[in-house]
Amino acid sequence: MKLYEQLANDIASSIQSGVLKRGDKLPSVRQASASRQVSAATVFQAYYLLEARGLIVAKERSGYFVSVGANSISNTPEPILNHEIALTNVDMSHLVFEVLESIRNKSVVPFGSAFPSPLLFPLVRLGRIMASAMQELDPWASLDNISPGDAELRRQIALRYLIDGLHVTADEIVITNGALEALNLCLMAVTRPGDAVLIESPTFYAALQSIERIGLKAIEVPSHPKHGIDLEAMEQAIKLHQPKACWLMTNFQNPLGSLVSSDKKQALVAMLAAYQIPLIEDDVYGELYFGKQRPAPAKAFDHAGLVMHCSSFSKCLAPGYRVGWVVAGRFAKHIERLKLTTTISASVPAQVALAKYLQKGGYDKHLRQLRHVLMLNQMQFIQAIERYFPAGIHFTVPQGGYFLWLKLPAGVNALILHQQALKAGISIAPGPIFSAQLRFQEYIRLNYGHVWNSDIEHALMTLGQLIKAQLTPV
Amino acid sequence: MKLYEQLANDIASSIQSGVLKRGDKLPSVRQASASRQVSAATVFQAYYLLEARGLIVAKERSGYFVSVGANSISNTPEPILNHEIALTNVDMSHLVFEVLESIRNKSVVPFGSAFPSPLLFPLVRLGRIMASAMQELDPWASLDNISPGDAELRRQIALRYLIDGLHVTADEIVITNGALEALNLCLMAVTRPGDAVLIESPTFYAALQSIERIGLKAIEVPSHPKHGIDLEAMEQAIKLHQPKACWLMTNFQNPLGSLVSSDKKQALVAMLAAYQIPLIEDDVYGELYFGKQRPAPAKAFDHAGLVMHCSSFSKCLAPGYRVGWVVAGRFAKHIERLKLTTTISASVPAQVALAKYLQKGGYDKHLRQLRHVLMLNQMQFIQAIERYFPAGIHFTVPQGGYFLWLKLPAGVNALILHQQALKAGISIAPGPIFSAQLRFQEYIRLNYGHVWNSDIEHALMTLGQLIKAQLTPV
């Protein structure tokens, strides 16, 4: 991260935590430059970023002030904490498919998509590396790359954990057809049909679909929009319903964008270990942090080998290559075998190309650029929402990823909005697809992982009008 | 197929059907040339092939005779027809994994492998095509290729069905991560845990592993080494146990090498339709025929949309690319969605490269070469078995694929032989891994899909000695 981004983030944190309040004057560029020991240009760029983000406003000849809107922006929607924690037979895949299929049309503005824009990835360089990897391909790779997967790719992945301070051996890693397959295999490894699985609410709909497909029951534990799952409620749920597994997203959760702190992750892992419950950790957004460093996964606090850490290259490097993995702890052998009997191996050309890309270096540089674009996109989105959406919209500002989780004003229905938006050529992800009980009727998830342009701004304006229209009595 | 191969096959059929008996004299080269209206060279080549195959012997100055061994070669092992058709909770994956893992060592002669040699495939040309496909890759392909899969690849696959006389639309095709995923998705689409599934006995162990993993029960119906599943026993089993699905391999079955005739396929499909039971047809070896044309799949006789025809490029073109498909009839939409929630899509580079390969042409030429090599390999194997194995070995001569299913002499145990062979650096596939009830203790499957050389011949000699040793009282 560049210096001015760091400075902007520091100031943004001060605003969000309330140290700087609305209307407060910021230090002048000269003052800040002296006190922070950075160049005036750096301060200027940081202030520019914060202005773009709508957190501060420049007043002519007076300097910079915390914007009035800054507080509403960071106005986190109240978590739904008081709902009864029930055991639910999941039966909502149909709604999810309807929504997903309706938004596949390429002419639709993809705010409802789960994928960032493919234009953000180094596909040309990857293609060149794949071309050269195919020239050198050992014919026997098709057999060598069978589950648990390409040895060099597993070594490269283990190295990346090491850089982040996690000791993971290649033996513990199973290569999969994307993170989704990893998550599904983990779930199959530790449950039998009829078992209960603890998930967060709201949760990524694919977890609900997996639970439904395998014939499991869901225990939905409320999750805080900023801080993630509620540990007290979680322990209650464990005592009440004895889940056989827990499936969570700890970093920049989909759809919330929430981030579980390291302390809380440690407590989470310890609690699950005490009850001997395996944790299936979905960490596909961990590399997309806007802060100073990659947030540690819960796996970092795992001493019992009970955490299965799932991730992939699909959201940060190589969409469509379908290469993911799981660091599977004590379940590694079992999952290696499950992979073998379900899909044998991930595609060999994709495995060897990614191994070679990681060997060559350049991944971290790409990730820095990607994070920067996503952070700027987030600012643009927030600014546009401030401008075009009616009052009474609540959302948090995630510290990574590419999703915004919005609470609509009272009286606005997300599923109706989804239908109306679709007619206007815009997709959104309506809240109910993130809950086995079809909760979150007044929430939507917006994807800001697409390159900002006037079409996107116009679509946000239209969306704002549709929300306003639902508020206006006919 | 070349003319002399056709002629050789015709004569081999006459021998196998008993029209030509051991010791019978064949027409002279001149006679045959006149009666068959082919050149003398063609007859000579055909006789040479048949001699290599051990079916005929040349006697000096007397001409060619059906060899004494010919009858033992075509001596089909008796099908096990009289076992009780039971409903079995499958619990034998462990044995299968033990065997599969023991044979992954690259220094082992791979008679136990399920894969043909990767050296038989046009990997260099495929690699070049992939390299050029990656240069032209539309960044949005990662989204366009999501289940049901790449549109051009599905169109190319539909075209191949059309050439074989089957009207299949691209809409009915779902691209999968190899045939194994297709088969698994089909099974998930039409069963729930606890349901019964009808399979053949012996059966491909992956079917048993899938049934075990999903928590289904197996109904094993005896299959004839040459002609495939027993329809009468099948109907009995249906009446008795009401299976929710039937999973079969109709062409060059693994492990038997059996081929179900078109008439029998038609009767099979009609029977299943009468009971409204979906057929999951595994047809990954259909392109590897040694006869005049590709045997039709059972899908060709499907009027009710109940047959799900699964195949892939893994065994005939692109091992390790992990691209397969299912023509799923009335289940197409359901399977498209199951694919989406389990692994999203097959690897995009592999999908676009294969679409481009099929567009460019050359697949049929490659297949002709591949079939020729496999047929010659089969002859070499049979000759070596005749030479090195003790009397009392029974096997059929499959008309395609790359497996031989051998019945060992009474008293020889396949699992013990597997252990002994492994110590001698040779893998075999012991019979019990092909049965939920661990039957076929005196059978082994040998893979002849590896390039013939003196190591392979030597390994067959060693195997023969090990079998003989088990026969010799200590």
C-alpha cells in the first residue's frame, strides 16, 4: 500500500471510530506533513482520496472538514440479534437460482454478481505463462496432478502461507476445482445427511445450497455487519443443536463485508475446539484487504487441526481457471480421497500455469493494484449512494472485498426492488437469498468490483430512484 | 480401419463364434484374395495380424490353421449369474483407495491403472491450440463458461452426436469436470440418501465409491463378460428393490470389456422406461472401438428423456484437462444447477482449447490412430499371456477399450497376487475392488493401454510366474 493510502486509512479509521466527529477541521496540509513526517503531496493525495470517499469536504480558504455525511456512511445497520436460533431444513435453492439466472444476461449492470470484473486480472500474462507451460508439459502430469494435486503448486501455496507467518506443509493442502469444491468436500468429510451445520446469518447462499443438497440442517447464528459472528449466540446454538461442523467466512464476509478480529478468531477457534467441532473457513476474500496487512485466517489459531482453510485464485488472480485449495489439517487425507472420487483432479493446464505464475513472481504486485482499484471503486460507490439514494439507507464500509451490504429504508422490499431493477437493466442481490429463513427482506448486496464508469454511476442513480419510488405512496 | 484389419476382425469373429474351429485350415492367401476381392498383400497382412494375436498358426508349406490356443483365448469366463441379488450398504472404499494409492508409484508397471498411457495423446498439438486460444481469450469467458458450459464446446459435442446419427441439442448438454463429475451429478439429481441404485457386477469401483459417499444402497446385477448386464436378473431386481436409478457402462465396460448389443440396449432402455427409472450411462470408452463403427449408446434408444449419457475427453483426447459432459435429457436443467453449486464450471482454458481443437478438425484421425495402437497392444498382450501364463486362465477378447478381465486358475487369489506383484514392481487391479460384496477374488483386470515394450513383456512374464507359484503346493 502506498503512503498516502495508509494515511487516508488512518484518518478514515479516526472518523469511523468517532475520534474525529462531523464538522471537525482536519490539520492543514502543512501541519499534517510536519506531524506525520510525510511530504505535502502525500497528505494532499490522502485528503483527495478521503474527499472522493465522501468522508471529508474541502471548504474554500478554510481547509478540510469531516463531512456531515461521514457519520451516516459509517452508520452500521443494527445486527439482527434477537431472532430465535432454529434448526432449519433448507429449501430455498430455487429462489437463489432464479435470481442468479436472471442476472447472467451480459447487458445487465452486474451489481448482483458474486464475481468481480474479469478485466481486473492479469489474464494476458497468465495466458502467456500457460502457453509456455504447455510447451514444457510433462505428458505424465495428467497422472501426477491427480488429487491431492500438482506438487509444485502446493509448494507455492504453502510458501505464501509461510510469508504470512503460517506454518502449513504442502502435505496438508488438497488442490480443488475452486474454493467452492473445497468447501463442499470439507462439508462432506465431516457430516452425514441429517446432521446440523452452524452457519452465520446472513450467509453466502452457496453454503445454503450445499446444506440443502447434502440433506443437512442449518443453524443460523446472527452475524454483526462489522465484526462478524456473535460468539455468545454461537455457543448457545452449539449447546442446543450440537452441530457437526461450522462454516464461516472470517475475512470480508459475503454478503456483509464484516471482518472478524484476530482476538475474536482466536476465541472462536478455541470454543469450537472445546466442543470438538470442525471449522470450515471460507477465506476467498482475505487477499483483498484495504488495510496494512492481510488479516490472519482463523486457521492461524488452530492447534487441534480442526480448521479447514479454503481459498482459491478465482477472486484475486485467475477467474475461470477453477483452481482452489484447502489446508485441511487432520482431514487432509479424507478430503484428498473425496476429491479423487468426485472429480479426480483440477484441470492440469490450469494447475501447472498457476504454479509457474507463482514461481515467476509478480503476484503481490498484481494484488496491490487490484486492492487499490477495489478501494477506489468502493469510494466511488459510496459517494454515488450518498448522492442518489434516499435518506435512511444504512451500510458499513468494509475494509476489503467488493461487496456493500445495504439496509434499505423501512418499507422498501428487496425482492420487489430486484424485479424492478432487472427491468431497468440492473441486477442486485436481494437479502433473502442469504438466509435459509428468507430473512433480510429489506437488505441488498451490491458488487462494487466492476470498473467505475458513467454506466455504473447511472445505474446507481436509477437504483436510487427505484428505492425512492417504493417509498412514495401511490 | 484399414482393409486388412477389417478382414482380420472378420476372421477373428468366425473363430470366436466357433464357425472356424481349432485346427481348421484357413483358405490360402490366393483363395482368400479371390473370394474376398482384396489384394494378396491385404490377406497376408490380415493373417499376420491374426498370427500375432495368437489366433492362427502358420505351418511350413501347409498354410494357416486356427491355433489350438484360439479356443482358450476366446474362452469366456462363466458369468456369475446365480448369486442372490441383495441390497448392499457399500463399505469398501478403503480397499479401493489402498489399491489405487499403492499403484501410483511411477516406477511400477501400470497394469492396474485405470488410465491409458498419456503418450498416446496429441498433447503437443493440444498445447499449441491452447496457447493460441489463450491469446484470443475473451476476458468475459470466465463468466460465460459457467455451467452449463462453453457454448461453442457444447455445439461441437452436439455435432459429434449428429455425425453418429443422434439428435442431441446443445441445450441438453452440461459440461463437467470430467465424466466422473457428470456421473456423480446425475446420481445426485435422481437419488436421495438411503435410496437403492442398480449397478452391474462387476462394476467400475468409482460407482461403488459414489454410492458409498452419498449414502445409497447398491443392487448388483450380474453382467456377462461379453454381452453385458443380464436383463432378466435386472427386471427381477427392479421388482424386488425398486431402484431410483440405474448406472451402467454399455460400451467396453470397465472392468469386463463387454459390449451390449444394440438390440439389447434398446430392450434395456424400454424396460427402464416402463418402470420410469433413469439410466445413468457411462460411455467413456465408446470411441475406442476396434470394429467398423462406434457402437451406439443406449441414449440412442431413449424416447422418454430418461437416459443421461455421460462421456469425456479424458480417455480419448485430453487426459488431465478434466472436461467431460452429460447429455441429460429431462434432467438437464437440474444437473446444470447442481454443477453450478458444486464446482461452478469446468476450467475455462481447457474448455476453450477443446472447443477450438474440435473446430479445427483432426480428432477423427487421432482416434483412428489411437484405436489402432490399442488393438495392436491387445494382440501383444494376449500373445504374451498365452506364452507366459499357466493353463486355466480364462478371458474374453474385448472389441474395444483397453482392459482385459482375466479369471485366474482355481486356487489363485487376486488380492494376494496384487500384493506379490506390487513387490515385484507391477500393479494389477484385483477383482474384489469391482464389487460391493468383494466378489471376484479370482479375477484381475489388466490395462493394455500402455505402449508395448520389453519391460511390459517382462512384467507379464513375471506375473505369469507369480500365478504359477500360487498354484504350486509349497
